[in-house]
Amino acid sequence: MNEPASPPPVWLTLPDGQTVRARLHARRWTPSGWRYRVGLPVWSVTPERDVEPVEYTVWVPADEDDDYVRPVEGADYSTVPVEERPPPRPSHPYLAPPPPGVDMSWAWTVEHTRAAGPGSPATGTVVHEYGCALAPPGSPELDLDEALTALARPRARACQQCAAAEVLTRL
């Protein structure tokens, strides 16, 4: 995929309320609305124990009612690519090599479990392969990074009925 030579800047609001300048790499429409892939400059430690700047990228909700990503005045966003959302994949009881020429990129979704039914606080998270029969209908599609992040949260587990447990717990 061709990205702009220099992705345009955006203002990104972090979970703690700080606003930082980031770069907009791509846009994607999902069943739950627009997502923007933004890059944040951060420090990283090298194997030689030096510190160097790197860019961390993440998909962020970007609908009108979300205030996470805002444009920088005067920036041109016409060259930011709109990525196609991959079609949902059927759930598999086991992993097998894909047929020749078939794209087998994985997509995931999250279910928030509740102890006392709808409206009660979430008590845990179950990560499913996108298309799993046990996943709640209309759940947003996640990429691998988002699925692994969700799985790393407290009280999270991978679904045992689809490929989520087999694939994600190996990474």
C-alpha cells in the first residue's frame, strides 16, 4: 500500500486527556464507524541500550462524536489512503493451510461479558475470531494488534470455540 510521503499531522487526545500531535497514516470504515491509523512519536530502547525515537501506530475511533482525533488547521488530508476492510472470515475448528491464492488474513472481535445481564458493568472480555458463532452480532472488527491488546487486559480470555485461542495464545 502506498502511503503519503509525509503523513499529515492531527491532534490526538490520549486516554488521560493530554492532547499530542500525531500523524494520520490511513482511514478505514468498519461496522462500528470510522477508524484512523495514527502514528505517535515515542522513545524506544535498542538492544545496545541506546534510546532512539520510533513511531507507534494504532487504530483510533474517529466518528463525529469521538473527540480522539482532530485536524490540524491548514493540513491537507487528501492524500491519506482509505483502506478496504477485509471480508469476515468463517470460524475454523482447527488451523489448516489456506488453498493456493486465498487471502487468509485474520480478523478478530471482542465480547464484553457481564455477570448480571445487559446494562450491568463488564466483568471480562472474550476475544473471538471475526465471524465466530459465539461472538455478539455487530461487534467491531479488530486487527491483530487490537486483538492482542484486548487479550492482555485483566480478566480477558480467548474463545475456545474458534481459532482465537489457537492463534492468539501462540503470539
